Amino acid sequence: MKIDASSAPDIAWQGHHGPALAGLNGYDVISCTVCGFAHAVPLPTPEQLIAEYRDRYYSDEKPTYLAHAREDQDWAQLSQDDRLHVLERLLPPSRRRLIDIGCGPGFFLQTACARGWECEGIEPSQQASEHARSLGLRVHQGFFSADYAKGLGTFDVVHMNNMLEHVPDPVSLLRAACHMLAPEGVLVVGVPNDFSPLQIAAAANGLPRWWVAPPHHLNYFDFSSLAKLLERLGLRVVERQTSFPMETFLLMGDDYTKDPALGRACHNRRKSFDLALAKSGLNDVRRDVYRALAEAGLGREAIIFAVRS
């Protein structure tokens, strides 16, 4: 969706410039004409983020994340299998080497390993990387960078989920990830689908722009801006996926933005929707629903598969 920012003030910062879309916590979020996607200014340096994500993110910002991730894994495995299903269609059986950058507690890697993939991960959080290792996974604790990538070799798949929104220079990290791909390898990128039509509709009906959350979310992508960025880096977009559009609950009157208990209840309802289809033998229907939503630019996540030529 193209955001109408014609009446917004233009902001410039260290070579970045564009109309302001939102502001919070001393940051402006601009639709950057230089980068081609929305991001916060001023951008913190990588050094400013190291302690936050290495030591505090899961304990301070997301203290219930690991417990909820364990509780949700039966449901989350549906989307994990969806991604691996696409990858196994795109690549021959002999090509099953995968790295997950920002692998969190390791559940996606665990699912991939169970399907016969050769896997490893990179994760900055000490708490999350220790959990992943407790699952028997090979996980490096550290911050991914071009220098870090040089020692890791090449992969048939590079997977980056809910990671690009957090970093000050997503273009450099994507370029480094591309260099790790073997020819005809696949890059899978998942980010929040922000400034989406359903979010804009909710905000137009009086809700705050709850998805704007600097400094933890620095970058704001949608399907269009993410696809264009991957294509600028020389990749060919071949598939799009998404997940249940949580904003529909807001449009139906369930304002979970300031009520974590209600948010968890709405989350459980979307889990029930997905699991009911799967248990009914209608997994293909569920996949078709989300593929159609993705093509329309809807859904909570923008997930794009792109091939290195």
C-alpha cells in the first residue's frame, strides 16, 4: 500500500530524508526516499544496540517470550513447515544446508533439522542462544555482519525472520546474507507488515499507531518495499507468505493494544483458526488463504522468498 504522506513535514538526517509518518520516544519514522523503506531517525549505532540485544531484550522487553514460544510451538510449527515446504519445492533434495540469522530460541531450526536439513543459527541474545543449544542445535552467539559472514561459508538457504526491523543498517546485512548464498540459493525474509491497510484503517478509527516502536523497531517494511529492496540486491522474488491479520480483531472492537491479556486471548483465537484447518486435513486451504492475503498486501507479516541468480 502506498502511504499518503503528501502533507507530512520532510525530515533529513545524515543523508536520509523523507516525509515523517510518525514520531515516538524522541524518534521520527520517515518514508525514506534514499532507502526505499520507512525507518526511524536518528538511527542508533550498532554499538548502542549490542548490550540491549545480547543481555536485556528477552529478559526486560520480552520476559514472557520464551515461555509463550514453547506454549505456541505446535501452532508455530505450521508456519515453519510452510516455509520449509516451499524451500523443498524450490531446491533439489541434495541442497539442504540452511542458516537462520537471528534464530531466537531455535524452534524453526529444530523443525528444519527434523525434516532432514543441515542447520545452524546465529543469535545475539545469550538467553535465546542458550535455549537453542539446549535443543541440540548448532548456534553461534553473536551479531551478524559482513565480517562475521566470511567465516561461515555458503548455504542453500539463508533465513532471516523478525530481524531486519531491529537493525540500523538492514541493507548491509541483506547484502552480506546474499553473499552467503550458493548459486540459485534462496533468501527467506520475514518482517512485520507495517503501515498496512488494516493498520491504517484501525488508526483512522481512533487507535494509536501501536506498531511504531522505536528504538526496538527501527525499520518498517511492507510487501512492496521489501520486495523492491531484495530486487535491488539482485534477487528474484518467487513466493510470498503471511500470517493471520491480527488487526482484524481491532477492527471488530477488540482493542488489545493496551491490554496484554486481551492480546493473548486474540492470539489464541488465531491459533485456533489455523489449527482447526490443519486438524481437518485442510492445510492446503490454510496455505492458500495466506498466500492470497499476501498477494493483496495483507496479513501481519511480510514473508518473501527470493532466489539468487
